[in-house]
Amino acid sequence: MVSASSDSDFEGFTIDDVEDINENKSILTWDESDIDISDYSSDEEDFDNESEENESHENDSVNKATWSKITTPVTISDFTENTGPHPQPLDYLFLFLPESFFENVVEQTNKYVQHLISVRGRSNPLWQPTNTAEMRAFFTINIMFGVKQLPRLWNYWSPDVRYGDPYISNIMSKTRYSKISQYLHLTDSSNAPNKNDPNYDPLYKVRPVIDLLVHNYKTIYLPGKNISVDEAMIGFKGRVHACQTY
């Protein structure tokens, strides 16, 4: 056996095998008729098409990279819209809740008490008709409840210095505040449509203030050039119809 390390050997073949191949070289000779030129051309065209496609993708990548680096000056026109108004905080309140709002609340509240008196046949000795000045004070107290929060409503009128709020207690007595809260009305409840009425409005009792605020939000204040819109969601587990449909 001839060593496999000989220079004349091919890996896996012996010298005898190589000689046999040389003697029968005709077996490995190809006839031109065996070569299909169309197949070769097709392969060459496929290769050319593939090369063009790759080149196209490369050009697209280059174009995209080039396009992303192009900067074009942006022209922003001057802001010339009217803005404001810019009054003090208290003036803002009366812009959105004008005197006509308090006049309507006073009228409907007093009217509701008169309706109760006619139905029950007797008056309430603790009630006296209200007026616009007192109604503004009532709303002021409610705003202050949000500024200074205490565990219980009646703590604001407590004689205990740790809880009592002299600012609120000096504006209105606890009994008067309680009675206005009890009879407060924004619209005539006797005209409210029932639930079977096609014009039924679940927010009928507060509809006047809703319509007033929506109108004033659109017409009174004009925002400036730079504004920020924020949204806050408050968790609520109750079953209030207005929260579910509006």
C-alpha cells in the first residue's frame, strides 16, 4: 500500500485510481452539445438582475441617509391673535359666573322654598329669602372648603381653635349655610321632564350652569401662542348616570 502522505496522492485516492482516470479521460470530456447556452444566459441574467437589485437597495439606503441629514429652514409666522383677558383671580370668577348667574340662583332658590311652603301649608321659621350678596358669600365658602380641607363640614364652625375657621364662620352662620344648601336650586324643578319623556335630561337641575360655563369657556378667554393641554383622570367607583354617559 502506498503511503497517503505522498505528494502525488490525492486525499482519498491512490495512484492506481489516478492512472485509471488519466487513461479514461474521454469519460470526462464534455461535448459542446451538452452545454445549454440558454441556461447559462439565464443564470447570467439572474445574476445581473440580482446585482442591480442589490445596487438599487444600496442606493436607496444612501439616499435615505442623505435625506435624513437635509435640513430646511422653517418659517413661523408672527402670532397676531388677540389673547386674554388677563384680570385678577376674582375677576376671572365673575367673568365665568357673572351677576346674572347669582340672580338666577337666588330667584330659583326662593321660588323653590315658596313651592314647599304652598305644598306643606306651613313656612320654615329658620328660613329667610336670600339675595345675590348672600349667594356670592355662599359660593365663596364652598370655594374655601377646597382651599382648607377639614375632616368634617361642621369643623369649620367649631369653637375649637384647632379646627374652627374664623374666616368662614364670620361670613355666614352654620345654620344659614345649612339652609341655603338644603334649598339651593338652579332651575325650576316643577318643569323637569320625567324619565319617560323624550326630552328627559338627567342633568336638568344643573343644566343652566353647564350651558353658561360651556358658552363662556368658548367666548371669554382667548389663549395665547404657547399653551399646554393636560388631562387628569380621577378614580370613581360610583354609578352616577352623568359619569357613564357624558
